[in-house]
Amino acid sequence: MANAITTVRFALVFLLVALAYQTQPLAQLAAGPLLIVIFALDGLDGYVARKRGEESLFGSVYDIAVDRIVENILWVVLANLGLVPLWVSLLFITRGLLVDAIRSQAAERGETPFGMMRTAAGRFLVAGRFMRMLYGVVKGATFTWMFALQPLPALAPRLWEHWAGPLQAAGLGLVWLSVALCLLRGIPVVVEFAAREGGPLALHRRAAGSRQALAAGGLRERPLPGRHPS
């Protein structure tokens, strides 16, 4: 059931894209409520999985993959419509590809994307429910706000004439907050992986372990004083 909800959410984002590219302002306006439905389903699939005991590695990876696809599609559409700068979309896509590549390595070892975090800071920023909810709410508000701005000049020209500046500034503030949280939650994944698998800290630990092993081996093979090896 949880995976079915995730699939419905996946399909709805393409309907939203179709609405966003309609020339009728009312059709564009419908993208906002549809976004709310999509984000509500994002919370519902996790709740259903926990309540029905359907939590699994596949479900976790599938949910995160759909989250990433939906998010990237929305950022690309907003950039294409001229509602956000192009670099914002590129940043989110780059961060997503990098983090997902790291998480795929954890999945091969049977670890979940959030379970791979080891440090207290990493667990709070990346796996913690509060930060996950905050990030989702901020991104949801950003997407809803920016898509709502699209038909506003045609639907309420007088309002737009007087309030365009503050409305656009509020949207830009939400975009910057989304960017900050994106980096804040992505950097710990990269840092922990580098320290554990291939970064300078990991290489230092491996080198120290090798030196200890060689030292121990040397002690075992060194002859006792006054004795000669046979």
C-alpha cells in the first residue's frame, strides 16, 4: 500500500507539469493545490508503511528516489519558467546525484539511506525527523509559492502591480532557505562517507592499522635473546 501511494505521487507530478505549461491562468493556478496533494502523499506513504509494518529497504530507497525525481522536476520547471535562477536547479540536481551515489554504496551493504549516518550531527541533520520535516515543509512552501506567482499577474494585475516586489522577495527568501537546508543536509553525507571509506581520515586510520599489524608481526617473528631460529 505504501509503495502504491508513492507511485501515485510520482504520477501526479507529471500532471502538475502539464498544468504549469498551460496558457490559461486558471490551469496554472491549479498547480498549487495539486502540489499540496503531492506533498501530503509524501507524508502519508511513510505513515502507512510504519502502521502496516511495510517498512523495507526497497520502500525506503524507492521513496527517496521518487522524492528526488519529483524535486528535480519541479526545480527544472521553475527554472525553465524563469521563476528561479538556473544555478539553483543545478545545485539541487548535483547534490542529489552525489548523495544518491553515496547512499547506493550503503544499500549494497544492507544499510538504509538514513541508517548509514553514524555521527550525532549526521543523524540529526540528515536522518532526524525534525530536520526531514523542516526541509520538506520549506521546499513545499517554496514550490507552492513560486508556482502560485506564475498566474498572479494575469489573475490579479492590480495586486501584482503594487505587491510584485515583496511577493517575489518572499519567494526568493524561501529559495535561499531551501538552498541552505539542502547543503546543510547533504554535506554530512559526503563528509561521513569520505571519512569512513576514502577520505584522508580513512586513509590515515588504515595506514595506522597497517603499521600496527606490521609491528605486531615483527614482534612475533623476532627471536628471543640468546636463541637462534632453527
